[in-house]
Amino acid sequence: MSPPGEQPGGENQEMISRRLLLALLGAGALTTGALARTPEARSGKLDEAVRGLVEGRSTPGIAVLILQEGRPVYSRIAGLREAGGTAPIGENDLFRFASMTKAATSVAAMILVEEGRLGLDEPVSRYLPAFASLRVRGLDGGEAPAERPPTIRELMTHTAGFSYNFINRPRVVDAYHEARVTDGLDQPDVTTAEAMRRLASAPLGYQPGTSWEYSLATDVLGAVIEGVTGGSLGAFVTERIAKPLRLESWTFNAPEATRSRFVPVTRPAQPTGTLGTGYVAVIATEGVPYPATRGTATLDPNRAFSPVAYHSGGAGMSGTLGDYARFAQMLLNEGELEGARVLRAETVRQMTANATGSLPTLRGPGWGFSLGFGVVTDPAAAKTGLPAGSYGWGGIYGTQFWIDPTNRVVGVVMTQTAVIGSGPVANAVREAFYAPD
């Protein structure tokens, strides 16, 4: 029996429309990949995973698109748009990308690096003077001056010393709360300048370059881009990434008229971080438990429609499944898609190589971090079927993408089930694609 809201088509399979298929075909020609299982076997495993996630009440609805050599090898849209609703999730629905925004902001920064307008080893304070005199809060709660400002490279690798409220770093999170630091997921009336002023007033968690912590560093990077270009981050992303790649859905401030196209947000009914606990709607600003750190993520799903919300480089963008897949295909193609070159090939290779050595990162053992992406360094330690050198990231609203250069694969999974959608839900789909017979 099909899960509620699945959209059958041909052999009861939920396939993307002819329009989206044709839009994606230009990305490359289909060739035989290195994956061991047959396409039919992979699709069966994936169908089983997707059905289980919806029928098991881990998420009300899920959209999946996997490309190999630029052509769709798996696409499914299953379940409902919202908790308690009857409308099926659709291929043209809009999703809040959350931290999948970081990849676009990182690409935007590297465009400026290529043009000589931004240097990876330049101090952030060259562009944002508020960060010239930072302090570092130690384990004893005492503070000392930062030995130097973070660099642009350290922003991109999350080794700059910043944090997130939901990461719940002891002593630092209290300072963030006192300064009303926003994670880019709430407070829709805050400007870029004010967001940066608040963050700069709070202490760092460690001396720049000495550790790794997932953080607001990419929001700072977005502010740097605005300082260099003299315009908004969204305007630069639109002009230099979205327009060349024909990504018509990408936006930082979605018009109110598009609200009906957005998939409503849910969160797990139980704050355990595990699958199958059910879900409830998140309608307004709400603190959602983040089990991995015992922190709280303050989510405001309505921020996406604010005309004045600052362009959070780490969490502020929205768009469709298909458009994000095109962006990811550009990266797999080392900077080019259908004749439009966004970055040089050597730049993409530089920004997708592990840049943090053996420093522990949010995804745990077997993962490193590059100039904007999590990178698989040891598949066995990471307990993943992804080959070494694969890279990608997810977003707290329930999204994830991966890029597998070995098998020439791009995968995008989208829900709007906060916290677990980007981890346990998307991971189950991703690993089903690589599961052995």
C-alpha cells in the first residue's frame, strides 16, 4: 500500500515531471557508474527507505532526487505537505534550505577570491572592523584578547572561534543569549549590521585556528561578501550563481505571495533525535530541542517571508529540490553547467578538499571539513557507503545534499521536519542508495 500522499506515475513510481527532467538532462550524458547494485535493486532499497520514513511517521512528506552523470536515476515524492493535511508534497514546492545555504555562500566567496577581491588569509576585520578586537572566553570563564582576528579561510572552515546558540557551548552560549545573538533562523527584523555587532560583542570560544566548531562563521562570511560587493548577499548570489544556472526559485526574502508553495515546518513529537516518534507543526517562533548538543534551536518558519530579514549566509535561503540539484551538479562538474561557468575547476577542487586535518567535526569520526562542506575522509569510520572524497551538508529544517565524485552522483533529500530531517531521515535515504545487496 502506498503511503498517504504519494503521487503515482507509470508502474506506480513517483517520477519527476517531463519539464523538470528536460531541465536536468543538459547536465551530462548517462554512463555506467561504479556502484555494484543494479538500478532496479537500488530503487527498491530507496523505495523501502522512503516508504518507511513516511509510514513510520518520521516525517509527513519527503522529496528525493538523485542524479548520476547529470541524469536522474531516482526521484520520489512521497507523503503529505503538512502534519494533519491532505495535500501531497509536490515537486515544485519550496523548502527552507537552512544550512544548505552555506554551500552557496561559500561558492559566492570563492568567486570573489578568483577575482582578487577577497583573500582567504586576510583578516575578517579588514572588511568588518567590529571584529578587530575580539575576546576569547576560556574554560574557567575568564576572558583574554584574541591573538588575532579570524581569517576568511577560518570562516569557511568553521575554525574561527564562533559558535551557534543551539551548539550550546558552555559559557559562550550564555554570552550569546545576553547579546541576543541570532542563529539566522529567527528575529526577522535584525539587519546584517546589527547581527554582526551582536556577534562581535560576544566572546569567541577558542583562539582562531586552534579548533573546529559549527558556527555563525558563514553568516560573517555573507556580511563580508556584502562589504566587498556593496550590495546584498542575495543580489550577488542571484547575479553570479542563480542566473547563470537558471535557478529561478532561489531567494532570501520570499514574497508573501509564494507562501502557499512552501512546505510547512514540523518537528519531532519527542525530543529524542530518533526516527518514528511522530511530528507536530511549528507555526510560529519556537525553541526546538537539538539532542546532539542538548541545546535549543530557535526556529521561526515565517522569517523566510520577511522583506527585511538580513541575508543569513549560513541559513537564510529557500528554493526547490530541482534547483538545488542543478547547483550541486555544477559543483560535481567542477564549476560548470550547460556552458555556464561559475568557478574554475581548480577552485572547486580546492574548496572541496579536507582543510581541517583530523580536527573533530559535527558529523563525527571519518568526516573532515573543507572550504564550505563536510568531507568524507574515512568511510569505515564514518559508517557510510559514500566513498572518500564525497562532500555535502544538511540544513536544520530537514534538508541534505551530497556529491560523490567517484560515482558521479548528486543526491538531494528535502523535508521540512526540523533537526531529524537533515540527519536520521536524509541519512537513511542516502545510505539506501549505497547499501550492498
